[in-house]
Amino acid sequence: MPNNQTPHDGGYRRLFSHALMVEDLIRRYVTPPWIDRLDFSTLEMVPAHYVSNELEQRESDVIWRLRYSPKGDWFYIYILIEFQSSVLRFMAIRVLTYIMLLYEDLILKKRLTKSGKLPPVVPIVLYNGKRLWTAPLQVAELIESIPGFERHIPRFEYQVIDEGHLPRQQLEPLDSPVTGVFQLEQSQGLEEIRRIVATLIEVLDDPELRDLQRDLTTFTRRAILPTRFPDEQIPELQNLQETQIMLAERAATWPKQWMAEGYEKGHLEGQRMALAALVETKFGDLEPRHQDLIEKASQDQLGQWFKKILSAATPGDLFRV
């Protein structure tokens, strides 16, 4: 596991270690035309460490497989999910490399279809960054074109799900845990997060989903709340019910605290602007060093300068420089 793993990285890997999350993702946001031939009851996670030593250390990748049944027969289809928080121009090359390494492993272990072919792999990039995903989806877009050379260029395309830029109507209704995660990623305020958590409690009201609810709680506490409320202390939470109670309690105190802090900050900023205006009126343009002193001054220091400005003969007298 890399040392620079973020809460988002570990959180997503934990969430998508649950078969329900993968099924939701495929049904709701991938929706292949052959979805009715997939047997989701056969979903099983495939250890990713065999792909390569490098991939073994990448906690953001998961691989699943499930049965595909055309005309009574069946073979496995593999689902490769790569989690990204930043736009990577050559993402198509990275995903294709993972698939080729997976195929090498399947060949080595003789896990082919009955016809002796390799199983299909569905490549999905789940992106939760702020910028719009702009990286090419096809390998061909990354290779210089030469007339008549087309047949030598790999034909490969992955699917990207840009969570932060999904249309709001695509995220309604909130009737699945994946949609809940995507709504949390797009959430802005305390009340919106409370609404999402309350709905997820209903969606996951099943003893068999207790582990998923726990991982959603951890994801919300470590990856969502700290980015929305960076100055607040978030207590340890065991489940979504505790999360909802905590948010309800904070809803009564956080807004008042934010208003008080905002008033104090605004009042102090107003004093700095007023002093700077007085200094410029009396002495002319502020020197950068004096402007810097004003911007860093405490309220007590500003008060002292206000008292001295009428008697000060020069800016040096005022600021004691």
C-alpha cells in the first residue's frame, strides 16, 4: 500500500469490495446492452495482486468477475475498476496495461473460455476529482496518426464515470448506495449531507448490509465531512445512525459558530481596511511593508495604531519601524 494513499483511495476500495456496490454501478451507470445476460449472484472479487508487483501496491484498483450466459452456456466477464482523483492524460494506456497483465495471468493459469479464448474485460474509471475529465478515452487518440497505419493501432476504449459532473437528474432517485456516494461527492452543505445520510439509512436497512453501512460511515467521516468542514472535529462513528445523530447535533451549533467566526473575521478585516485608508489619506500611498504589517496585525495592535495616527508625523512613527 502506498504511503500517499488518501482517505478517498482507501474508502473507495473498501466500498467497492462489496458486491452490491459493483452491481449497482453496472446496472445504474454502465448499463451495457447485454446486462440481462449477467448473473450478478455469481459476482466474486478477484485478487489484484497477481497482476504485477506495482499493481499489488495500488489499493485503488479492484477486479471482479461474474458469469455471462449467452444461449444457455456461460463464461466469466471481468470488471476492472480504477479509482482516480485527478485527470491522467494517458489513462487509456494505464488501463490497457492492466488488462494485458490480467490476460497474461489468465493465460498462464489456463483460465480461458470453453472455446479457448480470453474472457472480456469491462474497464471502468471512477473519477471523483473537481476538474472535468478531459483525458482521451481511446488509445488511438494518444498515438500519432499515419495514413494507412490504422490497422496497427490498438483499438481500445474505457468508460469513465465523472462523479462530480453527473447531471443531477441521473442521481435521482436516491435508491442505491452508489447513488448515495455520488450525491455525497456532489454535496455542499450540512443539510444536504443530513438528507443523503437519512435516505441511505433507509436504503441499507438490512442486517446483511451492516458491513457496507459501516464502510459508508467510515467513508463519510474520513473523506466527505473533513473536506466540507475542515475546521471541525469529527468524532468516531460506528454506523450511519450515529452519523445522522451527530449531524443533527452539529446543525444546532456549527452554524452559530460559523456566524460568530465570520463576524469576527469580517469585523477585523473592516478595521484593517479603515486603518489603511486613514494612513493613505494622511501620508500617501502605503509602502508594501506597512501594508503587510496591517494585514497581519491583531485587533489590539490595530487599536493602538488608530490612537496614534493623529499624532504620528510619519508612517515610521505610526508603525514604530
